[in-house]
Amino acid sequence: MSGANRGARGVVPPRETGLSELVVEGLTVRFAGLTALDGVGFTVAEGSVHAVIGPNGAGKSTCFNVLSGVYRASEGSVRFAGAELTALPPHRIAGLGVARTFQNIALSRHLSVEDNLMLGRHRLTRAGFVSAGLRLPRARREDARHRARVRDIARFVGVGEHLAAPVGLLSYGVQKRVELARALAMEPRLLLLDEPVAGMNGAERRRMAEVIGRVRADLGVSVLLVEHDMGMVMRLADEVTVLDFGRRIAGGAPERVQRDPAVIRAYLGAAHEPRETADSEGNP
């Protein structure tokens, strides 16, 4: 067993099964009269990889922003672990075990990899500011436990040798894996990955795809991803949901979805037709 897999057992604590299904129903989002999402629905089964795909402007990022609490839905329901998410702020959603990465890297470039990952442990920290600031024994013990966990996570995603390095000095592909590691440091039950291999070269894409596969296989964490790399989607995803102009036009197993005439029309048409739906920023 590799060092990565040895560390994997310590990354996410044991939990009961059957509690981590994500159910999205009738999700609608409007920006100043423009409809970015229109009655979208899908289910992410516990322990599965589910991909949301579609042409640019289809509403994928808007969907992620609602699921993570950045945007409020105009209509519809999002339920995870028995809780309704649509009225919750991002920190409450994170507290339920939902972690997210972004299209653009959102790390503190001047901090080390280890310190960036420690930021992901914030919601799990019990010591108060006073005891932490005074370095009381209880706070020191907790800090040591969190740092041990962070080292396990770093090895799991393949950035263990960079723990002391400032993030800004690392390659783009390594930074993307550090961001994934920081999300895992929250010990999530559901991981939202927004274009995890965007901007990577072929070798970096394969490395990231391998890590994502092990997140599901070794850790049992459910994964919902938005991705334009169709090869990666077809290899990793158990289910695929396809959006176009804010609507769900297809869904199911990857091999079935890629043959769906509506999906083929959406992707072929995207190369020739202007798109007039609202994107995640509310722009046409």
C-alpha cells in the first residue's frame, strides 16, 4: 500500500451511510429578469461521482453557487443530509460537510502549503482565540492533531513534499491539488469541484483525475463536478447531468448521455450560435 493510501484512512472520519445524498429539485435562479437556471433537478448518490456539463453559459457555475450558498435560489429545493440548503449561508453549508473548490485558484499565495491546508481545519477547531493565542496545552495538542491530519491529506493528494513551500512558488497544477487538499481538510461528505483540471496540461490532468477517483474510492466522499474535459467526465462520472440555456436537457450514465441527440445538438450548436442566457455573474 502506498504512503498516500496509508494516509487516506486518517483523512475523513467514519460516518453512517445513507446520510449524504444530495437532492436538487426545481432549482430556478433569476438575475434581473434573466433566467440562469430553470427548474433544474438531479440527485447525487452517496459515494458517487456526478458531473454537470454543458456549453458555456448553460448555468453550471450558477448551480454550484447556489449549492454552496453564494447565490440564493429564486425557486426550488436543495437538500443534503436531510437539511434544506437554499436558505443557509456558506459557512452553515460547510458545517454540514460540503466543501468546494473554484475555477480560479483561491489560495493565500504567501502562506505555505501547510498553513493553507490549516485554514481548511478552521470549522473543526475547538480551541478559542485566547487559548490558541496563549499556546495553552489544550490548544497545542489540538494544533498538533490538525497538523498531523493536514500532513496525511497532503500526502494523499501528492503535495506532501511541498508542505513548507509558499503556494505562490508552486506550479499551477500543484496549486490546483493544494486547493483540493484544502477542501479535503474540511473532512467533507460532499465535494464540489468547479472545473478541477481547467488550464492544466495532459500530465497534470491525468494526475488530478487519479486523485479525484481516489477521493471517492478510498475516502467514500461524494463528488459533484463541473468540467469541460469530456474524456475525464466519461472516465470518472457515474452519472452526468447536462444543462443548456439553464435547463436540464439530459441525464444518466455517461455512455448514454454522450449519444443523446439533444446533447449532441447543444454542443454542436454552441460552436455556431450566440448564447443569450445569464451566466454565473448575471451577464448575458
